Amino acid sequence: MVLVPPESRFSAEKKRDIVLEYLSGKRSVAEICREHQVTTTSIHRWRDAFIEAGTAGFEGKRHSKREKALEEEIESLKTVVGDLAVADHILEGGAISMRMDDRKTEDHSSIAQPSHDDR
């Protein structure tokens, strides 16, 4: 007989339901354990996780470590994109300026330049 760890046997919703049943106090933990074939340790661990997660809801807008890391990465990427946009704008401005200089040169080249012989 292969025993499946109770953590992976139940969905989050099922664990929540078992914990709420336990917290209601209508049945003993032993009865709940027998019915769902879990240990009291599992139920107590799920209860603690459930209460901790519920407590986080009262602490305002608090982010997990992963969310915070992702937000920092997003800000960093926004900075890089902004820097690239500025560089692109500068380079594009330089290209426009160079094209304008080319036009000025072309305009001036069509004007008759005095030859050295005319002097």
C-alpha cells in the first residue's frame, strides 16, 4: 500500500473545508481525521496556514516576497525601456539633424561658387 502525503491528496478548497469543519467545533478532531483519513498534525498545520493567510488580509495591502520581487523587476525594466526610448530619441534626432545638414550642403552646392580664376 502506497501512502500519499495528505498535503498533495487534497485541493486547497478541500483543506479549507476540513479546517472550517474543525473550527466549527461541531465534531471532534478525531472524527474529522477518521472521515478524511488525515492526521491531527495535518489538520493543525492546515489550520495554522489558514489562520496566517487570513491574518494577512487584515494587514492591508501586503505583498508576498514573489510579488515584491516581480514589482522590483518591473520597475527595473521600465527604467531600461525609458533609457532606450531616450537613446532612440537622441539618435533619431541626430539622424534628422544629419539629414538637415545634408540638405543644406546640397542647397549650397547648387549655388555657383566663384572659381579661383575669377580673382
